[in-house]
Amino acid sequence: MQWIYPDFEFKPRRPLFLCIISNTDTGKIPGISAAGTSPELTDYTPGADAELVETNSIITMPELPEAPGGSPTPAIVTKAALNLSGIPSLFVASGLRKKPAIPYVEMGGSAGNDIRKQRALDDVKGIYERSVILGKKLASFSDCVFIGESIAGGTTTALAVLKALGYDGKVSSSFAINPVELKIKVIEEAFNRAQISEGSLKGDPFRAIAEVGDPMMPCALGLMRGLNRSKVILAGGTQMVAILAMANAIQIRGDISIATTKYIVEDDSANFVEVVGSLGVPYYYSDPGLERSKFPPVQIYAQGYVKEGVGMGGAALAASLYGVTQQQLVEETDRVLTTVELPK
Amino acid sequence: MQWIYPDFEFKPRRPLFLCIISNTDTGKIPGISAAGTSPELTDYTPGADAELVETNSIITMPELPEAPGGSPTPAIVTKAALNLSGIPSLFVASGLRKKPAIPYVEMGGSAGNDIRKQRALDDVKGIYERSVILGKKLASFSDCVFIGESIAGGTTTALAVLKALGYDGKVSSSFAINPVELKIKVIEEAFNRAQISEGSLKGDPFRAIAEVGDPMMPCALGLMRGLNRSKVILAGGTQMVAILAMANAIQIRGDISIATTKYIVEDDSANFVEVVGSLGVPYYYSDPGLERSKFPPVQIYAQGYVKEGVGMGGAALAASLYGVTQQQLVEETDRVLTTVELPK
């Protein structure tokens, strides 16, 4: 049964699933992000996602990261896909405040600021340049790198950057009802503070990141620049669309595509297909079939709660290349959810 | 002209040069280490070595790391070998206090304590287990991993662990006149504090590390355990001999060998060949030919100053597999030394 659209013809010899983990205080604005049951816990969410994928346990956070409605983090789907396919993972910390208790690549940088109140980032070029170095290294080892992300609040900064670059971006959200109005209000405040307007930073994505972006962004761009000998598949929804727009602006070339979930592609409040199409980049999406989970909090992914994150759609695509079926992914996701170890 | 002994027949397809960077306060005991012109700077030395190799510049330390007599860090030879061969490098921080401004893998853990005064490490098993995870990942990507180290004071903790395991270890030093008596005195004080004696921890290398070792050690052992599908070449002198002894005690198997410099093998005060031979592990060494450098501080490497470090001997061996000659290595070492950028 088909569950990857359209067909993906490339068979990687040495794939790598990489995930950038970052923090931004923009994610702590009440109502903006669903990652973490309280704004305070959002700092811990990316690290906990990494711990789950690397060790099947949560170590540095008191509970499994979850979204409203009780849905667990999409890291469970990513973990299931990687378990079934045997594809190795690598987490890269860029501007991450709370570090996970697993091996990860440290890219440095500070957590992003609340974009309403001050410049988002001080060290955009530093993170970018270090990420280029890492990308070049990884190109020696992997012919196909999936790049996902975990950063609470990241869709808001993605929308802000898209608008600063002049795209009519709408973004998805981990809430079923997308708090678009709140995001727009945050972005308006940020644009006023930074004295920028829609499209005013069209040719200057680095300044857009510095003013209204987040630390995941320069890391993703640097990796793409460094990886140009390898196939790069951005694994995510609107946040990765913003990365594509920025990469286009600074002429990052190569074999670049984007993979996400059916839940993002079908999200009426976002315009994933439109923006990706305008950039001329191939896109793929997987239908993880989570309505067939035994657990209601996972079933409701298919109703639009938790549409993406931790590269879930790309990880599912990657697993499919190794013959993993949708049914296997659903069952393994359920198994991961029921076996993950939590702190005592 | 031969400069690698004995011949090395294996030709890696995807080699990786990995270097563990760590700190121990044992390295701050006056007279113990030559890495860093003052005890305070020893914390910065490993990170500065990493910066030099990754970027050809020193970023977080005020000066080029150097040894007494004005010799520059062996990282310049490692850098030269990697430049000429194109072999990718990866630095892994384990118990590192001062972090470099380059991408590196963070393994966590605290810097080691002064073994005279308190237990060396609290989290030996944690570092080991995280390193196993990393080793398994790297085994997917590289068929041949060189593992070097940069930790000031590491030969003293290596000797302490060797003695605790019951080996009649003598160790080399980055001083031309090996301060063996000082090292022995430090180790005696440490053994008294820990209430252990020579050979009393024969079957228990983890406890030996916890009492009198350093944070490089559990990282190297974990990597070796995780990498068992790949060829592993420990790149170093006596410190890597201690790793071999510990690996033997916990029955880490695989295609394991050790590579160092002629300066270590010919060091009368150490018994590299003897201990490696007793462990039944193949060894290789390179003659970097540094007496032909244009710069006296580099020439004196060949007189026994700065015998090893930052995996210099293994990096030279690795470069030779790609056709690099001794003369090219000397010239490139001189070029690195004269072009490295220092902080303004």
C-alpha cells in the first residue's frame, strides 16, 4: 500500500538522520507553542526528544514531552522509523539552553531571544560557519542526509523570516487550531521593534534570522552549504520551507528536497505546497497512518494535532526506503510510546 | 623512502580521525605537563588544538599551545597530515572544561580532579555508555577510525591506571627529560588517598579510572566497544597503551591496533613496545622526519621534545596511506605553523 507521495526513487547507501535542537524564548510566549506542557518546560523539550530517539528514555526532563490534548512528542514516530530502518541519527545543538544526556554535536550559540523584545540572535554567522564545517565532514560519510528540527516556537520565527523575505507564508502549528492571529501579532511587534516590513529583507536572510529568526536556521543553512556533495532532504513542515526560502536567497545549490507528513500538506491554514512549488524544490510526504494507533493521543495526530516535528515525516520516508510499511510504523510507534523510560 | 614501520597493508575506504579532548586538574600540578605555558592555560589547550585542526586558527586561547623549549603543539603535525590526506576529523569533548569554538561532539562529564586530592571522576559509566552510542553510530559511516587525544596531564593518569591494573608501565612525557619521579610521587599520593596498590584493581578498570584516571579514558573505551564493526587504530603513546590495557581487562574485542611516533617507540624512559607486545596488539609508528623542519622549535621534536599528542603519529600513518611522503608532511607542518591565525 502506498504511503509515500510521490514515489521516492533514490536509494541512499549511507543515509543519516540529523536533527537540529534549539531553543528560542519566542516559544515561551503563552499560547505560541504546544511543545512542553508549560512555557518553562519548552527549553527542555528538544533535549528530551533527542534522549528519546537515542536511548528510548527521557533523562533530563521530568516527563515525556507532550502537546495539548495529551499527544506525545512526534519524536516517538521518528524513533519508530529509525528503529525499523536502522538508519543512524545525529543530534546537533545550536543555541540550545538545556543539553541532553546523550552524545550530540555542539554548534555553540545562545538560545534565541523573544523576537518581540530584542534581536533574535547575536551570532548568526558564527553558527553558520561552524555548521558549514560540520556539513563538509558529514558529506564524506553520508550520501543522503535528512535534516529535521526540534525547537518550540519555531513556526512563529519561521513565519517571521518568510514574511521578512517577502513570502506570503502561512505556517502550520502543533495546535489543531492554529493560533495564527497570535503569531501574526507577535510578528508585527517584532517587525516594529526591528524596524522592518514584509519583504524588506528580501536579499538578506542572515539579517532576517538575526532580527526575527531562531538558532536552528543558521545551522540548517550552514549544513546545507557544507553538504553540497550529498543529497539533502529537509525533514519538516513550514520551518523547513523557511529554510528553503533562505537557502534560495543565498544561492545554496545542490540536490535539495523536502519531506514532511500528510498532516502538513493537508493543513488548510498553511501553504506548504504553494511556497515549496514557487521555489522549484521537489517535495515528498508520508502518511504515517496514525489513526490506526491503539492510543487516542496518537490517533489524533491524524486529526491535525501535532502535524510534524523532530523530522517525523522525513524519518518515515527514510524508513519506507528500507521496506518498512505503514502498519509496521504504527505498531512500532505504539511500542515506543509504551516502552519509553521516564525519570523515576 | 619508508617512514611508516612496519608496513601498513590495510587501505581504509572511509577513514575518520577522531580526537578526544578532556581536562584533568592533575595536569595543573606544577611540572607535570608541558601542554600550556602555565598550569592555568592547560584547560584551554585541548580546545585550542581542536580549533587549530578544524579551522587553522586559535580562537579561545590567547596563544598557540606550546611546550617548554618553545615547541608548538603536535596539533600542527596532525593538521598537516589531515590537510594532505583529506581525511575528515572529529573532536569529541569528554570532561572538557573549556569548549572550543568549532563543531564537536559533546560527551558530557566533568573535568577530572587532581588524583592526589580526591576521586578522579564521578561519572565513568555515564561517559562510557554515551561513548558506546557514538561508537555504534560512527561504525555505520567509517570502516577505520583513528582515535587520538589531547589532555594535559594525561600521561600521569595513564601511568596511575596502568599501575593500578598491575602493569609495570613507564610513560612518556612531553618534556624531553621525563619528570618520572614527580609522576611517581603524584601516583603514590593518589594510591594512598584511594587506598589502592599496584595491581589491586587488576580486574576493575572502571574503578581504576574513577580513582586515578581521567575523562578521556571512559570515552575511548566506550568508542572502542561501540565501533567493533570498524577497524580501530588508537593514535597515541603511553596514554593509548593504558587504554589498550583497560580494553583488554573488559574484553573489548575487534580489529584494534595502535599507532604512534618514532619518538615514543625510541623513548628510553617508557616501555611502549613491551606493554603493547604483552597485550598482543599490533603496533605501527611513523617517523615524521621533523629534524628537517625549517624551524628549530619543530626540529627539536626529533630530539625528544613533544613526542606525541593530538594523535600525531596515527595521523601521519593515515596520511601515508594516501601517498603522502615524509617530506611533504614536514613542509606542510612548517606551512601550518607559519599560517595559523592567532587571536588579535
